[in-house]
Amino acid sequence: MTIENAIATLRDRFGDQLSTAQVIREHHGHDESWHPDALPDAVIFPETTEQVSEIVKICAAESCPITPWGVGTSLEGHALAVQGGISLDLGRMNKVLEVHQDDMDAVVQPGITREELNAYLRDTGLFFSVDPGANATLGGMAATRASGTNAVRYGTMRENVMALEAVLPDGRVIRAGSRARKSSTGYDLKGLLVGSEGTLGIITELTVRLWGQPEAVSAATCAFETIEGAVNAVIQTIQMGVPVARIEFLDRRSISAVNDWGKLGLPDQPHLFLEFHGSESGVKEQAEVFGEIAADHGGLGFKWTSNAEERANLWKARHNFFYAMRAQRPGAKGISTDVCVPISRLAEMLLGARADMEALGMDGAIVGHVGDGNFHAGLSFDPDRPEELKKVKQLAGTWCERAIALGGTMSGEHGIGAGKTPWMRAEHGAAVDLMVEIKRMIDPKGIFNPGKMLDVN
């Protein structure tokens, strides 16, 4: 039983849908993370669920590892074939299969990206809400239980995946969930697979929740004298029930980077970026209420706009934060953390993170989906200087431990992948043993995305 035998059998069956070309393998051997490249032995491009099932059966017979691939935007090495084997590229399975406008849901294949889906939905009056910034595939987003800037109002992939189809490690195809908005039947297998990072099943179809496009949208920026003031404004906004769609924090270093990248010309202060959805009168009222809250917490120069181009430029700059930080130091690589804590502890977490960076003399910037207590610290390092990588790993570990100690989690949206496994037991305790038992039961040969999430040795 060997990887070579699996590749030979797959080539006989699928022909030019399988590639061992160096350039193809290299493309699938790196993602947006800091992890070293890990090339698969071959890449295969299935076009149907039936083909995925057949591929898995062939690989299972040869104990050949399979690593699912979307578009490679993951930040924790999820899609890297760290034990070789097959990279299963789902990019050709990118169709919208059904849209049910009256029920506000859509059935899609896993290789479609969120931008492609929303372009398809443009004339329906509906949109798909989960927006992680990167133009990721929905299969990858479901596998990592992705989140993003809209989560404070519309929820994460956990809330927006209604049903799915998946291929198990023995090739069986199962369906979990339904188009009904609630159910009290059976174990929540959909919930188990969403967020399992390709370690339990390969998602081949998704039914996702859609939302009505709001009548009016406005965006706002507000500078603050202090980080505490910005976070306290967020807490009061949430407590008062102001239905913000997006509420993002950027520290001074982040503002400097996105100013350079997006030519925003914002004041050199900590900021909140916000977006309000609703009726014309509703978004105006929401913006005015927030303006009053911000003023009570040291807000400076609150500005809001309904201009679509200005809004697009603002969020484009925010979404490109990771690249904006890397552009500040050409040639550097980056690590982006994503811990999440109760919002009452967020200021403590943010201030501690800033102090940690300064103590180690590391360059970094902080942004956050602060409406749900999630923040990212972008850390740049020179790949030719091992001491810098050691420091950023130290910082990332410190923040994982502090977030857990504050009642939070080491990952609010990026997932575990190959990078955060060492802290799983610190967060989940004895539950990790149950996770390992589930993994071994469903995938006894350990062929699905090995080396990710759990240490099953």
C-alpha cells in the first residue's frame, strides 16, 4: 500500500484530471500562512461528488493521505499536504445548484467563492453574509467555520450553513441537516463537520442561508483617544442593542498601514470602522446613536457616509490589512493571530498584546472584529532571521494562553490547522480525548488532512 500505487490507479481512472507537474504541486504547496511549503505528490481535480467518493475509496485502499484544497487562503496551514499524498482541488465544483428566493437559501458546490455567489445573487435581492475578507471558497469557509466582519449581525458559517453533503474517509456519501430552519432529530452531524477542517469529511455540497439586501447601508469611521475608549464604545453599543452590521477596531499601527495602502488619510489614532444596514431612517438613527456613544468615550471626528464608493474603499482597505502590513516591510512574511475573548475582557487583551510586542521589540498591528470580541495581530518577520520567527511564535503562544485564561478561545475564525494544535488541550481539556476518539472512529487510517487540528499519535 503506497502513495505511488494510489497515484497510478487515479491516473488510470481520471487521466488528465490528475497532475504531478511541479508547477501544479508548488501552487498547492503553499497558502497565505507562515508555515513552510509542503508539496503534495499529486493534485487531482474532481468534478462531481461521485468522483470525490471514488478518489477517496482508491486512496483509502492505499492508505494515501488526502488534503482538500479550495483556493489556498487559509492562515494556519490547513490546506498544506504536510504528509504528502493527494491534494484534492475542489475548484471545478463551483456551481450554484439552486436558489430558493422565498426560503432565502441556496444550494452550492464547495468550490464557489463568496464573491462569485454574491455576484450570482445580485439580481435576486438576496446576499450571502459571511465575509472573511479573503475571497475564499464556501467549502473551505465551512471546513474552518469561518467568520468575518459581518458576524456581529449575521453570524458565522456555523449559523449560516443549513445542510451539507460530505464524503467520509471510506468513500461513503452522507447528508446532514436540511433546508428547514430548525430540527430536533438525531446528532448534529452538520455541526460536527462544519469546523472539522477536512479531518472528518470532504464537503461536496452546501445549503447556505441568504439574507435580504438592506434598503440602505451607511459606513462610519471614528477615531478615539485610547484603545479603552474604543472598546468601551463597542461594549455600550452592543448592550444598547444598536444593530450594527460591522464594527471593526484598528490600532495606530494598523491605521498607518491601511492609510498607506488605501490612501484613506485617516487621523493617526485608534479607530472604529462601522457599517449600518436597514431602512434610510434606520441607518441614520443607528449612526446618530453611535455618534453619541462614541463622544462619551473620547471619540474624535465621527464621520459617516452612504456613498457606495466611499464604503467600498473603506472596507477594501480593512480587508487588505494583512497585505498592507506586509507592504510596510517588503520581503517579510506575516503571521496573523485570531484569538477571541468576552468583550468585557477585550481591552485587557488588546493592551496586553501591545505591551507584549513592545517588550520583544517586534513590529505588529492590531485589528479586530470587536463586536464579538475577536482580534487579529499582524506580525511581520524576516524569513532569513530565525530569531524573529521564534519571537512571533512566542507571542502567538502567549496570546493563545492569555485568551484562554480570560475565558476565551485561541481561534475565533482561522481555525487550528497545523499551527495551534499545542494549545488544544489547554482550551478543551479532556474533551480533546473525545475528539481524538471521534477522529479515529471516522478515519481509522488517518488519511483525511493528517497533521491538522489534533495530535492523534
